[in-house]
Amino acid sequence: MRPPAEDQGWNRHHLATAIGVRRKGEPDRIERTAVADDKEYGLASLPCWDRLTHLQRQRHAAEVARGCEDEGRRLREKTGRPVLGIKKLQRVDPHDHPDSLRSTPRPRFHAIEPALRAGLEQTYRKFADDYRTAAHDLLAGRKATFPAHSFPRPKPFCRGRTEDRARGPDP
């Protein structure tokens, strides 16, 4: 087992205190050492790799990394976009948001194939139409048969006897 990795994590309580005690005229910069705590993280191997030796795990991790690099290379060749580069990559803020988001309506159903999604939408449309028809029949006083696995609309609340309505609410 390797020694745990060390890092500094933000202590939100110390950060809030540091922001709160800052007074007018003081610098806006808060020292990282005032709001950071040292943390240790233990790295465990993947459960499916437990039976492998340390050298075998290193080789498997290298293969996975190489596969990711190859996939990225193929994607760049296909799209024609160049690598970002070290200087540009260092200037990128990891918490920054993209300039614009492509806005598309969310799908009613998530499906692997478009044909499956179309079938689900068609089934849902039929269910909704049957439900609407049954609800109209119920409101009209006719016998209504609602689709399977649905609940009919609630009936309006009313008291059973006329004397009860004339008497008013119970004390």
C-alpha cells in the first residue's frame, strides 16, 4: 500500500470567519494558509484489480490512459480542433462556465434508440388520450373506464344529507 496523498482542503468555517473579520482598507486577498487544512487521502485499488500485483495494476492503468489518449487523438483528427496547449490550459479556470449553452428541449423519455423513444411517446399519447376521454365521460355522468395504472380524477366534496348542510359545520 502506498502512503496517503496529501493535499490542502478549504475549511469553510475559517473562510467565512476570514471574510467576516476583513475590514475596510484591508487587502481583499485572504491567505490560503489561514483558511486551508491539511488533509490526507488514502488511495485504494479498484475492487476488480485487488487480485493483481502492483506491477499489473500499473500496466492496466497505463493501458486505460493510453486508450483515453488515443480516443482524444481520434476525436481531434475527426473534428479538426487542436490541442489546447499548456499555457492556455493553465489559464483556464476549472470553475468557469461555458460562454453559451446549447438549449434544447428536454426529452420526455430517455431511450437508446430513436425508434424506442418514438414508441414510448406514441404509447404515452394513447394513454393521455384515453385518460382525457374517461375524465370527460366521468364529468358528463357517463360510465368511465380509465386506463390501467391510472387514478380517476377526484370527485367534488359534498356532504351526504341536506340536513347536515343546513346545520353547518360540527363544533
